[in-house]
Amino acid sequence: MMENGWKEVFLTTLDYRAHIAKDLLEEAGIKAVVLDQKDSTYLVFGEYRVYVAGEDEAAALELLKELKD
């Protein structure tokens, strides 16, 4: 869970997709953070979550809609 004010805009089980999402957001001027919630013992469990500041949520969701699984 991120600090207050941060909103989850993308969720994936694939590391590279999370970083593509982050790169797309940052190219558009939106600061993004990837939270790795993979289990370090069993790498097949867990996911990657991409968060942005609350005021950037709508713009981020619009940018990322084509990336959704």
C-alpha cells in the first residue's frame, strides 16, 4: 500500500509491463512508482503495481488504457 494521495493505475504480474507503464507515464510528465509485490521465495506469486499522485490518476488511466491485460 502506498502513502495517502497515491493511486494505483496499473496492475500486472509481468515486470516488463509495469516498467513500460511507468515509462509511458513519465514520458507524459507524470511521476510514477512501481511497487514490486512478488514473493521473493516463489517468483510466480504476486504482482507489480504502478502508482501515481492522486491528481494525475485520470490522465494516467487514459494513457494506460491500451496496456490493460
